[in-house]
Amino acid sequence: MTGKKTSYRDAGVDIDKAAAFVDRIKPLIKPTLRKEAVGEIGHFGGLFHLDTHKYKNPLLVSATDGVGTKLRIAHMMDIHNTVGIDLVAMSVNDLIVQGAEPLFFLDYIATGKLSLETSVQIVEGITKGCAEAGCALIGGETAEMPGFYNDDEYDLAGFCVGVVEYDNLIDGSEIRVGDSIIGLASNGVHSNGYSLARKVLFEQAGLNVNDKIKGLKDSIGMELLRPTKIYVKTVLNLIKNFDIKGIAHITGGGLTENIPRILPRRCGAVIIQKAWTPPPIFKIIQDRGSIDESEMFRVFNMGIGMTIFAPEKDSKDIVNHLKVLGEQARIIGHITNRGKESPAVTFE
């Protein structure tokens, strides 16, 4: 063998930096650990001891998701400590709509070249999200992939497991005509529709992330980077106190596509648009891109991050209870009979 010796680092992968990264994030992860979490970060698999005495008939619920092209905004702003919150939110909000309490979370970070500071910032966000959702961060994977991603690029994926008593599963099957639809406010765009938002605002309108637009408190970049709201503790409290028949997390597809996912076949949802005012960012995107209103409601959450389906007689009490919990909530519609050719969701 002749010539210069070649190492993994020469190929673009720094094992020493990866080890230093694990050491840096261990103190961040520790506060998220529940009593059921076993061992420490760094083993081959994350361990979690399910307390089978706590449940008569436990049903495990799993979810996985990413942050999508919102990561481009993080790169443009060079702010990376919030997208981890989004990562957690997208999975735990999917679990909670089924009545499942999130138990543990794992993350996957793929990057062209490991930046210790950026990666630590990402995990800071993930641990903050886990703490807010009450779930333990028990493991993850960081993949350094030179030649596949650019050096400063990264992608994220998250995986969460929760549990619900089988008899308490919320699946929408009990929704009936006359039930109320209660909307919980989003705090902005959350993590969906960013390909359209970026095209309109940055490509077509020529805006910069630091630009300030009338109607927004922050720059356009900070507005778009605002983390997805986590509804876990609110919904866990709600289902202990009220008969909740269904819940829909309003993500990609908006109210138009997500509500039908939990409606019984013969039920339709009537949404009263004047019941709430969407945050200004949506009007800005719509106007700058000349986007049809129907398309806006099919792409974005339009100010409603979660919908609750409950008996009409309980709806006002539920709204008042949600307000006590610090949520912005209001009745935004009701359930009606749906004809064979009728859309699942109509707007009035």
C-alpha cells in the first residue's frame, strides 16, 4: 500500500465530533426523562418500561413526522433552536387527538457535515418540545452524509409512542349530527404549507426574511419560524373532564382535508368562517400570491390548529374551560347529515 493514508474524516465524517455531540446533549435530555425511562442516551436502543398496572387494556399509538421545508427558514435566519419544537409537536399532536398520552420520543438528524453548535441547538428545541409534551427523549440518530446533503444542510424526522386505555380511544366514531366543532387557535403557520409560502413571499414577492410587513409584529422570517403549538396538556385535561367524541390535528391539507379523517361516513362538517379571524400572515400570503380562498383552506391551518368535536350541550362549557387553560377557543361549526355527493366539509 502506497500514498497518503485515508481516514473517515477525509471522506467527510468526523466520528470524534459525533461523540462530542452526544456528550453535549446528554445534560439537555436528562430533564425530559420520565420515571419509566430506563438507562441513558448512548445505548443501541432506547428503553422504556410501560407501567402495565396503570392500564387495564393499554393500546400503544405511534406517530412519525418531520418539519418539511420550514427548515429552509431556519437556514435563512440561521436560527436552529426552534425547529426541534416543531419536530416534537407534529408527532405528539397526532397522538393526542386519539386520546393517547405521549410516552417517549426519538429523533433523526441527517446532515452533510456535522456542525456541533447547530446540532446542539436543534436538540435544545427537541428537549423543550418533549418537556412541554411530557414525553421522554430516549434516543435518536445523527447521520453525517457528505455528498448527499450540502455541508450546511440538515433534515429532521421524529418518532413518538404514546398510550391510551383501549376503551378511551378517541376515533370519531361517536360523532353525530348536531355535535359542535370547537376550534383551538394556532399560533401561526405551524409546519405545513411552507413550499407555497416560500414561493409566494420570497420568489414571487421578493421579500427578505428580515423584512417587516404591516400587520406583523415580527419580521417575516420570525413569523414563519414561530414553533408549532403543542396541545398535549390541554387535551389531556379536556378529555378527563368532558365527553370528547373526536379531535382533528389541522396540519397539511388544512380543515378541508383533516376533518374528514375522523368523520363517520354519513356526517358532514359545516365550518362558519366568520367565527374567527385568521392571523395576518395568511392574508399576506394569499394576497401576495393571488391564491384562491379554497386553496388557502386546503393548504394552511388558517388559524385553527386543532378541532374538538363534542355534544352541542357541552360546547360552551368546553370553550370556557379551554379559555381557563389559556387557549383561544371558539365554536366554529357543527355536524350535519352528508349526502352521497356532498363534500365532507363545507364553509359558510
